[in-house]
Amino acid sequence: MKQPDPPGYREPSPPTASAPWNPRAVLAFKLSLASVLLVPALLLLMPLIHRARNLSREIALLAVAMIALASLASLYLGYRGARSGLDVRREVPSHPVAERGRSLATAAIPLGILGVAMQLFGFLFACLVLPVIGRGRQVRHLGRPALPPLQPDGEWASQPIVLHVDPASREGLAARWRENGRTEHASVAAFARLTLDLLGLGAPPALVAAAQRDALDEVRHAETCFALARAIDGRTVSPGAFPEAAHLPSLSRVRVVALASLAVDSLIDGAINEGVSARLAATVALRCEEGAFRDALKTIAADEGRHAAHGWDVVEWCVAEGGAPVLHALNGALSGLPKRAREGLATAADEGSWERWGIHGHALEAESYARTLDDARRRVQRFG
């Protein structure tokens, strides 16, 4: 006779056959986990990457592409799995292990996003800062400088200037000075963006005020350059509408990422580009034969030197606020910069024959860039 079951007793469930693992769920989770585990490895290797000055940008691009593809694959697999009832064990959807598998596979999406964000942050700032060296702060889209178009208008060329230039060089020389004016005009927008970024990050008033004053300097520089060009060839030309200036990207909402981005921009555009411009203008001013060129370059040299100092002030503040991640970004940016910089100049200017009219040659540019870059590397090393 069967004995009655004690109170609370439950008949044990019959054993179930082991169901096959869902390969899509397993692969999604593995890819996401591997993506995230690479982050500390990259952080540990970052100092070695900084020391490897010969690390090519192509290798860095390939590394970022591989990591991004792996993380994006985990996102896709996680999404597809969630849509199709992603259970680790196909045939037992109500099994507790299957429920845990559903949670793990669904976690592929945030884990993949985390992997992409953290790894791209490290590599983009350490290795992929586009080595675009120019005149002062730049308005960039996808890393390339953007400049305003030109139109027949005398509003930016109203300063009265009288010049005596060799007729054979007038056309090319005027075009070069207008190109200088375009870069100065674009710098006004770049300083406006800098002001907004500083305000957004809670920078002290001294940095905000300096950015505002520097923008006004760039307005005067642009007017001077276009007025010099008009005095050379008699054409009234000014910059036209510059829509890129109204759509500059804002900083990341993640504070440390925003600080690193602002520090790198200020290092390249402020400390280095403005520093090179100041050196060039000061040296060429001594070689000018025309007083109008000389006076303009003396003013530009003094202003650009002050802008470079302000760029370093922003860099130092970002390092003080953000610490080691910002310093890693600065070192990575310096590693990615070219050893030499060469601006596209006309043949006559490239050889230095236009320095008497205020346009530097290649030899002077190379010397100024090398000295400024060496100074920047020593100064960043002192932060560490």
C-alpha cells in the first residue's frame, strides 16, 4: 500500500534530454564579452603605442575597423536573437538555463555598445588624430579643414592700403593673401565653438574671455588679409556664407571624452598651429620690403603667439580636470602628427621669393613647425 506523501512534497520532474545550444546566442555573447575584455588590454598597451612613433595610421585604422566590426556583429546577432526568441537551449524554452541564456544574449547589445565606444575612444585619440596642420584654429569636417567660399564683395576688404608689388606676381600673391584671409575667417568660427565648449564644460571665466578676445583678433586678421589682397590686384572680394560654421559638432556628453577631445583640439589647433603661425609671421615680418606687409605681420605674430599661449591654458585645464585619460589622448595625438608639414604654395612662394611680400617659403615653414612640435612634446611630457 502506497504511503501518502508528506505535506509540501512534490513529485520530481522527469529528466529532460539535453537540448542543443543555440549557436547564434552563444556567438553573440562571446563576441560581446571579447569586445569588452579588450578594453583593459588596450589601456595597458597604450603607453607602448605612444612610444612606437613609427606606428602607421594604416595599422591603427585596421585595428579600429576590426574591433568595430566585431562589436557591431555582436549587436546584430543580439538583435536577431532577441527577435527570434533567443534561448540558449532551443528545445526547452521554459528551462531556467534557457531563461538565463535569454538574459545573457540580450546583454550583447549594451556590451557591444560599450566595447565600441571605449575602444574607439582610445584608438581614435591615440592613433587616428588626422595630421592636418594649418594656420591657427580650424573648422573641420571629418578631420579636414573647411573654408568659406569667396564672393565679389568689399565688406571684408575695406581697410585702405597702398602697395607696390611686381606686376608679374600680383595674381598669385593676391590669391595667397585671400587664402590666408579665408583661414582667418574660419578661425572666427572655431573660436566661437571653443567658447561654447568651454562654457559647456564649466571652464573658468579667464579661459572663456580669452577665447572671445581671440575671436575678435581673427576678425581683424581676416579683414587685413582681404584688404592686402585688394591692394595687390584691385579686386573687391570677401568671404561668402559659411554654412559649415553653423553646424560644427559639439563635444561628447561623457565629460572625460569631451575633455580629451577639447585638449587634443587645443593642442593641435591652438598650441601647435597658432604657434607655427606666430613664428612664421614674426620671421617673415623681418624680411618684408613693404611696410604694409611688415606692419600686418607684426600684429598677426603678436596675436597668434597669445592665442598659442591660450591654447596651452586650455590644455592644462583639461589635464587638471580629466587626468590620465586626457594625458593619454594628448600623447596619442602627438604620436599621430607628421614629422614634417608642408602647406600647398605656389612655386615662387615655396622657394621663398615671396617672403619680401609676407608669404613664407617651405624652408622657413619646415623649421618653424619642427621647433614648435619639439616644444609641444617636451611640454606635454612635463604633464606626466
